[in-house]
Amino acid sequence: MSRARLLWIGLALLIVVAGGVLVYQLTSAPEGRSVPVDSYHTEPGSRTARLQVTLGIGDKVVDTEVVESSEAVTVTVKVQESSETREDIGIPTQVDIVLSEPIGDRRVVNSIDGATIPAV
């Protein structure tokens, strides 16, 4: 095989691998650490709930998950922690979620420990 042909084959393989890595990064679930939800607020009859979580400096919310049943709304908030060295300071942060129906009489529950989240 000629040297030029080997270079083209190598370039094609590099493009295929780079494309595969890009697709994986775009379609994989966000990584993160689940954090407890401190409280929530919703208006009567509204399908939107505002969750209150405490994050560290530089942390960012990367995912939320809501599982609804007739008795409870179970919520998960995942954050990506900052890789920088930081002080242990909690920053109250609000995260909005949309429900399939208003909370009504259902309990709102932390997925981490199953504890009921207080309404404020």
C-alpha cells in the first residue's frame, strides 16, 4: 500500500472515532450528583413547581427528574460539582419543574431518602 493511501485510511479512521465520541457526548445522560431538595413552592392549580436546592460555588444543575403517582411526586435534582477548590458555602438555587397535573393533595418527596419536602 502506498504511503498516501495509508494516510487517507488513518484520516478516515480518525474522523470516524471523533464522530463517535461526539455522538456519545451529545446523547449520553448527564453525569452528576443528586442533591436533596430543601423545599418547594407552587401556586394552587399550577402544573409548575419551584424547587429550592442548595449548591456549592460553581456547581450547576445538569438534570432533573420527576416521577408522578396518584399519592406522590418524587423529584431528583442532579448537579455537576465545580472542579475548582472552593469554600463550603451553600448557595440557595431555584429549579422549576413542570408536572403532568397540579400537585393537589400529593406528597412531594426527595428521591435520595424518600423524605417529604416541605412546601413554602
